[in-house]
Amino acid sequence: MFYTMFFLIRHRCHISDLFQRWFFIFVITPRRLERSTCQRMKYTFLFIITIVLFACNNHGTDTKMLQADIDSLQNKLDNSYKPGLGEFMSNIQLHHTKLWFAGQNQNWKLADFEINEIKETIANIKEYCPDRVEVKSIGIIDPAIDSISNAVHSGNSSQFKNSYVLLTTTCNNCHQSTEHSFNVIKIPDSPPFSDQDFKKK
């Protein structure tokens, strides 16, 4: 106690300074630090919120742009060229004719190729012309296709001719059931192309 009083008397001229320093260190500084910490937390929180909102806004913009691209592509697809049912049928008729001359020449590989072309065209009709009423009846051709395919795989010329007649008759029956009886198919008289050799090699 004595030394404390002696110290204070000796340094009385500095008591006020010491008090100010004590007050600043133990009272003012913690409060400032607390206030500074709170401000930093507030600014940090505001910064994070800004980043999140910015990211969400960009995500929304990207989504809108992506949807616009999808809509544009869909519009192009909807307005792009699609073969009509008549074009598909003309293609079947062409392969029907070539199938006959391949079978007549016992060119079974070519005949099998033409059968597969007919099958592929029928599949395309179902895919690209599903709304046409005629397509609902196209399945009646399947048994005739199976019959002539079996004849080709067995290499049986007699069975091939009978199956070809069945295929041709089935085509006409389908035309009649779909009100296209004016379109009559028959066994061809001559090859569709003069530059193709149907003979077996």
C-alpha cells in the first residue's frame, strides 16, 4: 500500500494519463473490438448473401437460355422435312419389284436385302406417320413378309413365287381396306432399272 501511494505521489502528474490509458485498454478497446467483429460478421454475411443471389440469378438465366435453345431446336424439328406416307409406299413398291427379280434369278442375298429394306420402310412408316389412319392396317403385311423371308432363307424358288403372290395380294387387300383400291400392285414385267444385274454372282 505504501509503495502504491509513493508511486502515485511520485507520478501524480501522470495519474490522469494512466487512467486514460487504463480506460482505453480495458473499456474502449474491447468495445471497439466487439463492434468491429460484429461489423465484420455483418459484412461477411451480406457478402455471402450477395454471392448466393448472384449465383441463383445466373442459374435462372442459364436455364432460360437453355430452354430457349431447346424450344428453337424443337421448332426446327417440327418444321423440318418429313417423308409422307406416299413416299414411303413408293419406296416399298420399288423394293417389291426388285425382290421379284432377285428371287427369279435365285439371288437370295439380294432378295434378303430387299426384304429387309421393305421391313425398314414399314418401321419408318410407323415412326413418322403414326397419325395416318392407313397405318393402323399395315400390320396385316407381316405374315406375308415372314412367309417370303422363309422362302428366301431356304432357297426354295417354288415357295418364293407362292409367297410373293401372297405378299402382292396382301398389299392390294390393305389398299382396299384403307380406301386406296385404285392403287393396284402386280407381279412386275420388267426390272425397274436397266443398270442393275439381278443375276446371282
